[in-house]
Amino acid sequence: MSYRLIVSEKPSVSTSIAYCVGAAEKIPIENSFYRQGSGYIVTNALGHLFCIGMPEDYGFKKWDIDTLPIVPEKFKLFPLKRYDEQIKILETLFSRDDVTEIINACDAGREGECIFRYIYNYFGCNKPVKRLWISSLTDESIRQEWQICLTVRKRTLFFLPVLQGQKPIGSSVCRCPVYTAF
């Protein structure tokens, strides 16, 4: 049997989605769990699991106002330490041979898309992706959007603007006020 893996941003969203798609079986892994059933596996991130790193992570030892913005040739993703267990669960699920498709059910908007894409890219996943875009957690709303998600071949935000928007914020803007305040 093959499965579609649904990844939401928060546990409460995963619970609501699992109920609507019939993923009723609770599968324990270490101190956590995911839900499975009716051809679906439903799990969640716990918000931001990865970050793009600080300038030091890219070999920039020293900086001053003249060297800003600091933009490495290629941004790397770094796991946030306190989420090791959830990252392992996601890695296990993303790499399962019986998972044939990933459904991004993270929050609607750029941040939710960013959280999902960081996870997807960190694992080097190349499985097909669909987007479940929900802004309400009522059963009716989830089921209505679910029908749209299943009939649309690809429904995802363009991710490049998100990365471009984060370059200066992630490595430069936060340093300017600190530097100029003194």
C-alpha cells in the first residue's frame, strides 16, 4: 500500500486533518507519534525546525557596517537543536518507500510555506508535493479544501521570493540596529 504524507505546522492542525481524512491509528515513535490510516500519514512540524544560520556558520568571522549585507554564495539549512526528535520522525516518514506524495498542510502564507520547504529541502526530498491551503480548522472547511487539493496537480507558492525576502533579514538587518545604536 502507498501513502500520502500530510505535514502540518502544528499538532492541533494534524489532529484535525487526520480526523477528516480517516487517519485514526496512532503510531508511537519514541516520545511522540503520528497518525496513519486510509492511505494517509499525518504528522507535523513544531513550527520552525530549521534556520539559515548566522554569518559565522558561513565563515564570516568579523563584520562591520561596510560589509553588510552578508550574503553567502549558497544558504545552508541548520536544524534547531531542541527539535531533534521531531526532525528524526519527519526524516523517517519522508524517506519511507511507501510514501509516494507529500502534502504541505502548513499554515497559509509565506511563513508556513517556508517552514515546509525548509523541511522538504533539508531532507533532499524529490517526491511530488501538493498544497492543502486551509485557514479554518472546521471539518467542513478542511474537507472542502481537501477536494481542491486532490484535484489540482500542483498548488504551491513560488518559494524563491520567500528565500529572497529572508536573505537580508536573516543575515543583515538584525545587525544594523545593534551596530548603529552604539
